Amino acid sequence: FSHMSPSRNIYGMNVQRHPGIKYLVTLRNLKEVARSFYPFINNHSPEFRSMWGGFPPPFSSRDDAVDFCIDNKELIFGHAKGWWN
């Protein structure tokens, strides 16, 4: 179940249907995510990017990576929000 959000389609992942199951969701601090995002994205090889149609595009600076994380909070926090609701 690693990295999955709650789902009605996967047994055990439907929180409302299985209230007796305990779940543990771990999140990283947004500052840590932003800090590690730059080297993670920029270390993808050109071969990897070509397989994915140029995705992910490299960041030109660490500030660009931080701005991306701030501008796309739903991408970062959408997983946690799915569990919270």
C-alpha cells in the first residue's frame, strides 16, 4: 500500500468501509521536500527524460524548485488531504 491514497477500489484502502483498520500516514516537512526536489529532478538523465517526452523538465535554480513546491501545494499535500477527509 506504500504511496497510495485512500481508494474505494482497493480492499483495505477504503477507510469508511473498514473503520477497524488503523492507518499510518507519514509526511515530510514542505521545506525538506522543496530542498530535496531540486537535486531529485535535476539528476534525471537525458535518456530518462527522452523516454518520458522531456518530463520532468530540469529546474534552472533551487529557487525555481522551491517556487514550484509553493505553487503546487496540492501536488505535495493532495496525498495527505485524501487521508484526512
